[in-house]
Amino acid sequence: VIVREDEPGKKQLVAYAVKQAEHEVDTAELRQHFKAHVPDYMVPSAFVMLDELPLTPNGKVDRRALPKPDYASKSDEHYVAPHTLIERKLSEIWQDVLRIEEIGINSNFFELGGDSILSIQIVSRANQAGIRLTPKQIFENQTIAELAALVSTTGNGESAIQLAEQGLVTGNVLLTPIQKWFFAANQPSIHHWNQSFLLTVEEPVDTSALERAITELLTHHDALRMRYTNNDGIWSQHIEGLGEPVHFHLVDLSGISPEEQFARLEEIADEKQASLNITEGPMLRAVYFHLGNERAGRLLLVIHHLVVDGVSWRILLEDLQLAYEQALNDQEVHLPSKTTSFKAWAEQLHAYAKSDSLEKEKAFWANQAYEVDLLPVDRTYEPAQNTEASTKQITLTLTAEETRNLLHETLPSYRLQINDVLLASLAKALNRWTGKEKMVVTLEGHGREEIIEGADLSHTVGWFTSMYPIQISIEQEKHWGHTLKAVKEQLRQIPNKGVGYGILRYLSDDLELQHQLSAQPKPQISFNYLGQFDQTVALSSTFGIASECSGANLAPDSIRENLLDIISAVSGDQLHVTWLYNENIHDEQTIAAVADDYMEALREIMSYTQSAEEIGYTPSDFPLANLDQQSIDKYIASDRLIESVYSLTPLQEGMLFHSLYEQEGGDYVVQFLMTVRDISLEAFEQAWQKTVDRHSILRTSFIWEGLEQPHQIVRKQVKVSVEKIDLRHVDVDKQEAEIQAFMEKDRARSFQFDQPPLMRWTLFCTNDNTYRFLWSFHHILLDGWSMPLVLQDWQASYHAIYTGEEEEKLEAVQPFSRYIAWLHKQDKQVAERYWREQLKGFYESTPLAMGKAGSHAVQPKAYRDRTVSLSKEVTAHLQAFARKQQLTLNTLVQGAWALILSGYSGADDVVFGTTVSGRPAELPGVENMVGLFINTLPVRVMFDPSQTIQEWLHHLQKTQLDIRQYEYTPLVDVQGWSEVPHGQSLFDSILVFENYLNSTSEESDSGVSLSEVQAVEQTNYPLTLVAAPGDELALKLIYEQGRFDTEVIVKVLEQMSQVLHALTAQAEQPLTTLSFITDEERYKLLVEWNATETEYARDAVMHQL
């Protein structure tokens, strides 16, 4: 496998394999093999089969002779293409920023080499495209599919950014924590503390257009016009208006030799570096060096560090390219819309310093008690000797291949971020130097964290850097797997990536904490990863990054805070690690040895992760789970296909428990049987595969053994297999019996919960163009709301595959994990207070008096069902009554069922279960989510004889509305909060009011027709009433056969019809007048059972009879 670049900037993995004569090679199988063992980004883009590998005279593979692959014919089995407009836009942005030719919607951002700085670039590009995104959303939703489901756009293509001023920003600006840190350092040469870039510029250059472009940068990015004032040692800043010309200079060096050119260039660069002035200006200088018509020129940009940082440079260079192109074409310069200004951000930071959110961080930073072990030194020194003038540097570099392995193999293999690896290597290198297992370092970050609602810094220029001390501990004798996990988890514990430390130390009103933080011992080492600079300048850009020196960024007398500063970055496809040290304190060979140990540690990590059998999952990888490291290592560490792990919903937990307890009965197995005609079998199965790929819940399995609580696991890939059974040889009148017999056995098979998919697909061929399709799945995956959504997605996929058209109609999918995250945020204490009050005084479950006596322990359980459908006229009457009374049809059915239970039990206080949708309205996109959202909760109904039926029904509906606020509560908790004795069920019957796909002729735009749809399911409750609304309201009773006679069930359904009629006919009557006996029963009571008429002797008196 090699990396090819057949088009400039488009690098792709290509696999070459040698055929074996006796074997036919299927490249699709090869691709599946790769996909099963390596992440998606490591699956080759193309496979080339050769009779033999070309060799050099030395017997090595001649890479230059390997043929160019036919990319057009490559399979896309590992690649899921974008479906929607937003997915396509995001895919284009990712491809551009990450410089990868083809990115599928399920590819992971970090596995593709992304990092926090690149996430900011993606957010900036997305905002420009009218897609509202934040870096935090990328960290939490790491695929295009998940992001597309999350984002929103505005009608005019502009991003919906809050706290953004599009006009000129001027006036006073509060100092931020990093700026306060700078001024507190009392640098002797405060004006000379810069950052700079030296760029190549392709000739010919229009210098007037270049000057205009730089002027536009100064206009658009307000922080570049900042000025500073010192009043008695107290510094302040303000933004100037326009008017000052840009400090742009032209230097012609074309008349001297190349060696002289670059010597002179560095000399002038040093002069410009020393010429900035933070009080009077300028804060930016630009110099263009003309080196001759045949050579690329150089553009020097120098900006004081007070108003720029690493992310800002990426923004400036991108805008410089755009502005130069527009100026070159005599166009009006239009730069991307402004995001939150530096001024607004500073104001918000000062407000945030007083917020409850920051209050929660105080304990973390106050408890960072550590001791700084002094680094070994080669000679004694005074702090004043540690200046820039005596600073030296050593830079070591990984090869391009090693860097690719680090970013694209090591990081994904342990779900690491780049700082995890770089700091683990540093901890090990320092351990080898000092023997210490703890290191304390000052970490630097980009500081653009999402701590303020509505703020967007993705295209804002300024100094946002965060700096904070952190102690990292390792165990010297442990293997690299243990060390990586330990460092990773220690870094994940830092709240908001450390940005709160500076706010607490420099902006907080808590003076005691300020003093405590400032009194902490200062680390002697700083560490900063600057990101990937290959993405800073676009491939098509006029500008490139020059290799020559841009001059001295810092004045010679600048004071260094640390003995060692380690700065790393990726440029030219290579990781460069620079060690800055002071020659008055350390010898070169001392630091060189530590630096060598560092690179050796990096290579050891890469070697270890490549050969490790386990995946380095840690608890922070699964924030919605409750798993410690020991459980992760024991149960899931070897599974390379895990996408996510999270807890179960309340009903999922209940279903899992009952299904494991009753493994033979088929409880909660749902079966859909339908007729399909004129289908392509290949497209049929491919469409189901795409549907499973699209919905995470369909790739879910469950683990529970050895854990405190069960968890669900989503796998990246689950294979769909459709079983095909040919019944054409069976007599037509016997085919249905064969199918029903198969369904009985299929239901009894249940599912292995730890083996996805928890679904089965069976096609019965009944004639040449007609099939009966059985879709079986466990209810733990899907609720009634979700089932039609899945079928609609399948139909759309089938249509796209069969016709070759794009799936334009599919909405972006919101993953089920969003609902789990919402559940975790709910207040359980509030729910407990509600349920305790709701069930207060209810001491025993409502008996099902219509059942057989002494039948509770019948095993094994068998279920049957009976259904009655109310006529269209009766159903229309019920619906009209409900509308008039402002009631729901569900309320009427619940009222009728409560009356039935009361009538049989003789109780005026009954409780039964009901299913609630569980879909919170405040969760965006919840109406299109697929999963098990429903919950089963108790409904308590009391009968007040003073109420009319109408009043009673309205009270019942209000109870339902109240329950909706707490419908997320686990039933097991509600049971525990009730006064029903432990071990006794809270209710034995449930009412389900739902919409199932039940059309007898469902023809969709997909071209595939579904008809004769039947749904079969059973619960673990003795009695379940299912109400299915439609033109004819269907009432189905699913009953435990051992506990109820069929005749009684039929009678109860008749009584339900009668009660529903009585509720609407007698709404204004007292509740006590209501009767639920049927017309037939009334006739028996009044006529048949009262048939006492007889003939008497008419001539006899009474005593003679």
C-alpha cells in the first residue's frame, strides 16, 4: 500500500496485490477485509491487481513502475456519499481543509487527521457557506452525517451568528487574561514581542493590488488597529478608527546574488520586527521583496503578538488570498462576514468571570496542588540570565511517512488527540532524564473555547491563547497502552481545555483564589502544539510558506519564563518539534539527548499502537456511558468496530431485563409481514444495508454481564443478510399457513442481545413477481413512531439504488444518542417529588378480576390477541366528540379502560400502565429520530361521584399533560417511590395508543409497493390494550392465554365499545350514572334472566296458590 499523488494536492492510498493463479480475487472482499481491520481513512481508495510486482535491479519494489489506478472504477463500499445539500457542502469543506479527495458522511473527523485548530477552520468555512457550526459541535459530532443533522442555515446563505458586529468596531476594549499575563511579565522591550510569517509570492506580482489587499485586512479585522496606553503602570487598550495608511514597503533585491538577497532580507526583517509600537502604532508591517522576474518574491508580515495568534494567522492568510484576487481583478473586496469581535469577546469574558458556570471550575483549579521538581541544570544561573539573547533551539523532525502514521494510525487506534501522544512522549522523556514520574508543564491552547452562548470566534483575529499549569503523572514500569490511557484521561479532566484558569486568575472577583493561583509554583516547562500548517495556505493560493527566516520575533532582552519551551507543528507533511533552551543554563548535548529520547518515545508509541490488539478506549471516549477503565478493558477493548457506547433508556432497561428472564416466550419481538411486488432482490438487500448504515440504533447491541448497569454499543458496520424462502412449489392456499408457522418459530427464536443486528429479514417467494416480506426485530430498538420512518428510508434507498437517482428526499439523521444525552440532563429529584405525590395513598395494584382464578404462575407463557374495529360512523362520532370537548381520543380510551378496571375490581381508585411517546419537544429533530423513545408509566384514575363525566375526562387529560413533563422517569424508580409493597407490580395491564403502518395499499414514490401489512408483537404484561386510530378505531387486547379465557376477552372488548359510546352520550351526567354493560347483557338481565312470567289459576285466592 502506497500513497500516490496523481493530481497535485490529491493524495490517496492505493493497494497493489499479486494475483494467485488458482484464485479469482474480488476487490470488494479485499475492501471489506481492510474495513474490518482498519479505520475508514486507511482503506485504500483503489485496488490494483498485478500478475507480479515490478522490481528494481536490487530486487526491491519499483514504486515508480507501479501503474496508475483507475479511480473511476473503484468500489464505494467503504464510502457513504452525501445525500443532502448540507452534507455535500460539509463534505466539500472537509475535503478542502483536510486535503483528502473523498470523504464519506460517516468518516470520523479525528481519524482523518483533524484537530482543534482545523475544526476552527472548518467552522469558519461552514459559516461562510451559510452553515451554522461550532468547534464544540465537531468534537461532539465527529462525522458529517451527525453534523448535518445538527446544523441550521439562514435563507440568504449568511451564517446565523450572534454577538457579531459587521460594521467598523472602535473604542475601548477590556484586557483579556492572556494580555494581562503579558503586561504582568514587565518585558523590558514591550514593543518587540511579535509573530511573523514570510511568504512566497508567485511572480508576476501586482504590488498595488497587494497593498490594497493588506489595507482591507486592516479595515476588516479591527484588532489590527489596537493601541495601548499605560497610566501609572495600568495598561488599557482601544481600537482606532480608519485613516492611518498601511505600513507596506517594497524592497527590490533583484540586482544581487541569491546568497546576498537572503542575508539582506533577514537584515531588513530584523529591522521591521523591532519597529512596531503598541502605543503609537503600527501593530502590523508588511514588506514585499522583489527577487527577480524568474523567482518567487517574498512577503514579510509582522504583527505584534498582543493582537494575533496562530489561528488568527490562518484567517489572515485566507483573507489575504481572497482580497488579493479581488483587487487583482479590480473588484470590490468582499471578505467573509465578521464573527464575534475581540471587543465583544473581552466584555463577555469579564461577565463570564462572575458566572455560575465558572464557579463550578473553582474547585478543580484550587485543588491542583502540585510541587514543581526543579529540572537538572548544567550550571547555576540567575533568572535575569534567561533571556532571548541566550536562547538556542534544537529541532527534530519525523519523516512524512512517520507523521502520516502518527496522525492517521496512532491517533485513531487509541482514540487519541495529538496532545495526548505528544505529552505522553514528553512525560516519558523527562522521566528518563530526571527519574520523576510526575511532570508539571504550562500548556498553551488556542483559547477559543465555547464557553459563551452565541459567541463565534472562527473568523476573528486577536490573541486568544489560553495558558494553564497541569500536572501529568505516569508509571515508569507500565507499558505504553497504560501510559497513553492515563495521560489521555488526565487531559480530559481539564474543564473547557483550561480556558477558565486564566479567567479565574486575572478576571475573577475572588481575590483569595486569585492569590492562591498566583502563589502556585511556576512550571519550568511550557508546551504548545501549533497545529498543521500545510492547511494554512490553500493549494491554489498565490502565497506559500517560505523556508527562510522572518527575523527575530522577540527582542534580545525579552525575559523567558521557562527553562524549556517545546513547540511542535506539522508543516511540509512532517512533524517538527523544537526545543528552546538557554545556553547559560543547559548544554546543547543535554537538551539534544532529551530531545532524542522524546523522538524515540514518539516512535515507540507508534510502534506499540500498530501492533496492539486492543483499542485504547477510555471512559472519556463514552461520556454517555457509566464505564470505568477496568470494565472497558475487560469487555470492549478488543472490538475495533465500536462507534459509540451509552446507557439505555428506561424502557430499554425494562425490556432487556424481561427478555433475558423470559428468553423463550418471544416477548417484545415485533414482526411486520407485508406483501411486496416487482422488486429487484439485489436492490432490496442493498437498500436495507444503506438503511442500517444510516441509523445508529439499527447497528446497536447490548452488554450487561459483569456491569453495574447495562449499556448499548453502536458498531460502525453491521452486515444485512436477507433470508430467501421459495414457496412457489407450495399450494397457494397453504402458503399463508407455512408463513404463519415460520413466524411462530421466528418469534420464539428471540435475539442474541450482544450480536447485532437485532433484526431479521425474510422474503417468501409466493409467485414469480410477488413476495411476502417478514421484518422481525426486537422492540428494544424501535417504537411505533420509528417503524414507518425506517420503512420510508428503506423505500427511498431502494428507489435510488434501483433507478440510479440521488436520495434527495432523505432528511439528515439525528442519532439516537442525542436523546440519551438529553435524558442525562433531566432532574431526577423533581420527577421523584411529582411521582411520590401522584401515587400517594395507593397501596396495592389493581387486580385483573376478569382473569381465571389461581392462574398467575402458568408457565410457559403464551399470548393471544383479539381485535374489534369500531365502525367508521362510531369512530367519526368519537372524534367529533373529542374535538368538541377539546379532548384527545387517547383520553377517551384511557377513561373507558379505567372504568372497565374499576367495574371488574370494584375499586374507585385504579392504576394501569400507559405508553408515552417520550419524545421531548425541545429536542431538535426529535420527530425524525429513530429509536425506542416510548416509556411505560402509571396512570392513576380516581372516581369522584360529584364530578360529571365531562369534568372527570378533563381531569384525566390534565393528568396526562402533567405526566408529559416527567415521562422520561424510569418505571423502576416510580415503582420504588410508590407505596405499593416491594415485590408487587404497580400495575398488570397497560394501554398502548399508537399509529402503526397499517395501510392495505401503501404505494410510495419509491416505486416499491407494500400491501397487506400486518404487525405482530407481544409484551410481558398479562393484559395489553392497543388502540390504533384510523378511519376505524381498532381495539386489540393481547392477553396471556393461561390467565384469561378468550370469551372473557371478547366480552371486555364489547364492553370497551359500550363504555366509549356511553362516555360520549352521557357527558353531562354524573359519573355515577355511567354503565358499561352491553346491549346484549342488558337484554339478558332484563329479559332472559328475568323470565319469571307464568300462568296462575285465575279463580284461586292468594293463600290457595
